[in-house]
Amino acid sequence: MNAHPDKFKISSTPAVGAIFSCIGRNHVGIVIGWDGTNITIQEGNLDGKTNSFAEAKKDWHTVTYTLSQFVSICHGVEFAIPI
């Protein structure tokens, strides 16, 4: 998450359009909604396998959590917010 500090700000607070990184899971996705309490994300590779592109297109979802739920699921999370 330290690449391109001129293009992204690292934060513990999400923003729409940010990329998230789950610290405890080595997992990433995108924030598509944030209302100050609830975060909506899109993420893929839910089966933990290396898939073909055709398989990967089916292996994703959109889900909403409270921020505290999401942080707990990720065992910590960082957001790379475009600047």
C-alpha cells in the first residue's frame, strides 16, 4: 500500500473509490459506498483459488458491513484513497 504516494493517501477511514487491503487476509477490493457508518465493497477471489478470467467473473460479490464489522473480518484494514 505504499506504492505511488503521489496518487494515493493511506487511511483507516474509507472513501468511495478507495482500494482496501485486509491486513490479516492478504485480500483486496474496492469501496463503492460509504455513509460514515456502513461500507459497501466489491471483492472477488472468494474461493481462494487462482481462476481463469471466466471463472473469476463469477467469483465476486457486493456486500455492506458496518465499518467495525469489516475491520473485524479483515483483522485490520487500510484504504488507499485516490488523491
